[in-house]
Amino acid sequence: MSNDKFNTSTPEIGTYFKEGGKLYLSALPVFLIASILYWLALVFSFSIFGGPLMAGYMFLFVKKFRNESVSVMDIFKGFTRFIPLVIAFYLTKILIAIGLFLLIIPGLIFIARYFFVELLILDKNIGVSEAMALNKQMVSKRGLWNYVILNTILVVILNLAGIFSFGLGYIILTPYVFAVYAVAYEDAFNSKGD
């Protein structure tokens, strides 16, 4: 890796999907149970705990990708950084909502620029503004449109599957989507070389 805090090479989106699939299958029972728990916790908390839950759920996949042992309870690890994760979650979601309101494309750009913020806060133990700046710098250096395309594909897959399966697809495919994001995250922030 260069002197930057992230990998500066161009991301290989196809590899993310392939490696994400392998990761998804590597601990499928744990991931599916965690998915059910994640969605139930989101619904019953009215998404108030969205930031800590999302960070913990994503970190579960990152841990498995790093060949660490995982458990369903790892999805609650985000509560160890509760305040910064709640702030980051709502701040980024407000920016994304404003962007989507302004003709959709700015919203897609904000999603790409800030998607890993919660995971960076939890994994790197950094603050909200540092995580936002780091995520934005990484996306700018590696190619904004690569991440817009990646996010768009994953959101379309998840939402189409969820809608056409009366919600069951969300439980089954959320782990796959998060596995792909975990691979993309590790490639961006923990790659051993350019």
C-alpha cells in the first residue's frame, strides 16, 4: 500500500462479487441468523440504532473475511461506539436524502462517498469527521463512479429481491450484499499492496 491510509489502485468490482459470494457461503448459518436479528432490531428500534447495528453487522463480515471467529452477537459490537455511530448514521443519511432529492445523482454520489463511514469508525476507532474525510478521499482516488456503480448494483439486487419475495429476499440477500461490501472495504482500507 502507498503512504495513504487506503489502497489507491482501481477497484475490481467483479472480484468483489465473486469473493463476496465465497464469504457469504463461508458462514451462511451465522450470517442468516445475524440477518434476521439485524432486521428485527432495526424494525423494533425504529432504526434509532441504525448506525451501531449497521457497523456491527458489517464488522461481522469483515472479521470473517480476516479469518477471525465470528458469532451472531458480533452485530452488537457497534454499541461500543454508540454516540459517534448514531451521529455518523444520521448525518450521512441526511446528506444522502438531500442528494437524492436533488435529482438522484448527487444522492448516489453521497452514498459512495460515505458508505464505509460507520465501519471505519468502529474498525479504525476514529471520529466521525475523520471517517467521512477518509472515505471521501479513498473514493475520490480510486474512482467515484466505481463505487456509485457498486452501490447501485447492490441496492437494486437487494431491493428487487426483497420486493418480489415479500421481504424474504432481504433476509437472504442482505448477508450477500454486506459480504460484498466487506470485501470492498478490506480491499480499500486493508489491502497489503497496490
